[in-house]
Amino acid sequence: MKQRTYAQQKSFWGFVYVLPWLIGFIFFFLIPLAASLRYSLSDIEANASGMNITFIGFANYVEALTVNTSFNRTLTTAISNMVVNVPLIVIFSLFLAVLLNQKFIGRSVARSIFFLPVILASGVIANLEAESLVQAVAQQNPETSGFFHTFGSFELQRIMLQSGVNESIVAYLTGAVDRIYEIVSQSGVQILIFLAGIQTISPQLYEASKMEGATGYEAFWKITFPMVSPLILVNIIYTIIDSFAMNDMTDLIIATGFNNFDFGLSSAMAWLYFISIVVILAISTYFVSKRVFYQE
């Protein structure tokens, strides 16, 4: 029997790795996916005897894009939030992973704290907003309420503008301050992925760089950042999908189908949303993958 090459072995084990997902997709998702595509091209009327499905072509897609008053606005908002949140979440996650990889007292507790939002996201905590938390703190501590009012995003914006910072950068940073609760709550998985990747880097690389006189800053950009660049791509893809799964667009699709009983229009909205996600993922992967460093 001919022995497989290293590339063939990698391909084989890669296929074995995705095989459970492939089986699950074929048996549980392929048929509903085809049915959804059929519904998006049809007019559906539900009655006592079942559903009457009439093929109408792309009429539902046209209605979603030109007639429905909520779809375009909600889709634009979802994409705008994604463009703002994804870089912030990835940068914040990498920064925290580097810090949590350092040796200090209580390191395990600190790691658990930053992963807690992922565990609590399915409970009551998921319904709380950052503003509500700030208001609760201010009500419990009236003396600190002036601090939140004084050091708000408006004051921070004014300080940076007076310092000569570019207006677009100021707007982005103040937006990040307003989204801090959202960023922290959505960074748990990304921090864990980065932390696992950083721990696989050989300590000998850092020892050699230290002997050559490299600073911690130089070691990060010359060793840590290139070595975890494949995980940056993974986290960007994960964060994009996660951000699209947690917004008003999914609520609109569900409400159109199950509240208004317009399953054809709801399916068309879902497919337009899916196509938008695929396009954004393809563009992001294309540009980011060019900067990824793979160690052989």
C-alpha cells in the first residue's frame, strides 16, 4: 500500500474533522434550506387542508427590497453595526488574551471573569443593556452619578478634538466607548481562541528575541502577531457571523413569517440576508487571508 504524503494526510484528517458537520448538514439542514428557497419564490396560502404554494418568481425579493419599509433599514443597520463592532471585538480580544497569558496572581479567576458573559448570555443578563447597568450603579451610588455624566462620550469627544485628533477617529473611539458593554460581552470566545493560540507559540522564540535585545513591543509585532494571524482570520469570521445572528434582522424575519404569516416574503428576506453575509464573509476572507502567516 502506497504511503500517503504529508499533504494527503492533512487533507484526509481535515475531511474527517468536518465529517460530523457535513453529515448533520445533509440530514438536518439541506431539506429545510431547499424548502426555504422554494418558499421564497412562491406565494403561500395556509388553510385547513394545508398550504397552497404558487410559484411567483422573484416577486418576494422585489417586495423585500422595494416595498417593505423595514427590510432595507434593518439590513443597513445590521451591516453598519457589524463594520463597527468586528474590529473592536477582535482587537480587544487579542489585547486581553496577551494580558491574560502573563503570569500574575489570580490569572485563572481573571480568565473566568472574561468568559462569564458567554455563559450568562442565554439568561436574564442578556436582556440587560449597558445604560441600564450604569443607571443602576448611579442610583445605588448617587455620589458617582456625576462621574458618569461628566466623563460621558460627549466630553471625551470634545477633549480629543481639542487635542487635534482626526474627527473620524474621534467618532470611532467615542462609539467604542458607548459600545463597551456590548464589546466585552461578545469577546469571550475570541479571547479563548487567541489565548489558546498564544500558548502554542514556542517560548524559545521569545527567549531568543530577548537575548537579541528585543523589547516586549517588538516581540509582540514580530512573533506574537504573525503567529496568531490565522486565528485573527478565524475570529473575524466568527465575529461577523455572531454579529449577524444577534440583531433586529432575525427578529424582522421571524415576525414577517410567524406574526404576519407571510412565509414567502420571510423566506426571501432570509435568503437576501444570507447572501449579504456570504458576500461580506468572502470579501473579508479575501483581504485578511493575504496578510495571514502560516508556519510550516
